[in-house]
Amino acid sequence: MKYTPMGDSGLLVSRLSFGAMTFTLGDKRVEAVFKVGEELGQEMVAVAIDHGVNFFDTADAYASGESEIILGRALKGRRDAVVISTKYGFRAGEGLAQAGLSRRHTLWSVDQCLKRLDTDWIDLFIAHKEDPTTSLEETLVALDDLVRSGKVRYIGFSNWSAWRAAAALEFQKANGLARFVTGQMYYSLVDRDVETDVIPMMRHYGVGMMVWSPLAQGFLSGKYTPDNLKKGDHRLATFDVLPLDKTKGFEVVDKLREIAAARDCSVAQVAIAWLLAKEAATSIIIGASKMNQLQDNLGAVDVELSAEEVGTLDAMMPPRTSYPAWFSEMTLDEAHKNALGL
């Protein structure tokens, strides 16, 4: 396993982290996702630790908090050796106030997460989504209070736009508040939107990235074809939420198969290795519903793609350039571009 600091912080995490989204004690609201019971979950955590993983991610929204319960039990006796991140912000009860990033819900949520994880502190407490009904300042002050109280060591955001994260980081800096050290974002070979604004913003502020769904909900595992994509009870057949151009995506999968065959590894390992080659991807969250999937994904850390292979994959599905990014690229001074090799 390889390790790296989370952004500019001193928090050292494994390049591959374990995602416990699939864990459940019986909640079947999203059956295609919540399917790993406690016994298998504990075995998976043990295997991940044996492979050098020290970073574990969950959320209060995963199986109504049951994921946190299982993860907390699995890490019992190992708490001092691991890093735990959890997220809040989605609806966690019937009360109108039991959702969002308000001060009330932030302070209430952390206490519930601590109980379910059965721990005295949370290493990384992450705002799971944006909340347009709460001022940014209210959320940031509440998160700072959690760090000062000792309940939380570090804070982060997930699924936020670049401008909102930048505004938050500037407010934190100006007011001496605990700053975001991570952004947990969707990033995969077939969806590179974060490369336009989010990654440059993170680089500027020294924020590390936790990558969710590196295999695009399993699309990049290599087990799907146009014929079987919507058959069965797998995630892409019943819980397909990513806006993916699957026609181009299957062309990418074919190239992954070619590289995998030449390297005697799996398609999924090549897809994850592509992310490991990206400096911006601090830690890549891998999850699984079966033990063999987990073991295969963990093996990606041993696959080092050549610059040529990375470049070939990059060229197959480049990020969509939106305005004003395309205007900035188009109007870059030619003399400056040539002089700097841009």
C-alpha cells in the first residue's frame, strides 16, 4: 500500500480507502447497494487492513446509519490505528430540521455518528452535499466548533461546486476557522468533470481529494456489455444515477480490456490504476458487495500504468470543457503558451 498526506494537512492516509456504503443490518431501501451484512462486512474490513488500508469511509445516509454501526464494530480494538471519515447532510429523520447543513443538524448529526461508530472522535467529518437553505457561514462556524470541541479532527465537503468550496475556504481563512482538508468527489475515467474547475481549486487551496465511484458504479469493472447492462439486479440495472455516455464508455472499456490483457490484470484494476496515476486523486474509495471484488480492487495498487497508457486512456474520453473554461483556453496568449510549454 502507498500512503500520502490529505492535502496540506498532516493526516496520512492510504491511497486506496475502504468505502462501507454497501453495509447493512437489514435496511433494503436501495437493495442494489445495501447488500453486505455484518459478518461479511467485518471480514472485508479485516482484509482491507491486512492489505495496508488505514482509511475507512461511511455516511449517516448509508442504510440509515447501519453502515456506521457495522464499521464501528469492525474497527473495535483498532481505532487508534485507522482513520475514519463519515458524512452528514441528507435527511436523517422525519422532522423538518433533520436534514441539511444547519448548525442544529450539524451538531445533532455528529453526536449520532459518534454513537453509531462507537468512537470518541471522528477523523474526518464531511458535509455530504450542498444546502441552499443554510448560509455558508452558519455551517462553517458549526464545523469549526466541532473541531474545537475535540469531537472532530478534520473537516471536508462532498459534491460541492468549486465556487462554493472556494468561498468556504476563503471564509475559513479570513476568520481563523478550521479549514477543509478534503473534498470527496465523483471522478472516473468516463467522467472527468472535476478536472475543469474542482481540481484546480483544490490544488490552489491545498485540499486533498477523496474519489467516490472510481469504477462509475461498476461500469468500468468490465463485466457489463450493451446486452446485459440493464438485466439482473445489479446497481446499473436498478440504481443507475450517473449521467454517463455509455456508448463512448464501452469504447473505453474495450481499451481497458486490451491493457488488462497485456498486463495480466483485471479491467477494474486498470481503471483504478488510471486514477492512482493522477496526482489530484489523494485517496480512492473502493467498495464491494463481494469479497472477490474487494480483493481484486485492492490489487490495483500494484498496477502502475505507463505514461503512454495513461495518455491513451486520457484521449479516449476527455473532460467536457464548459464556459468560461473553453474561452480561457481559446484566448491564452500564444507567445506565453509557447514560452511556457502550455
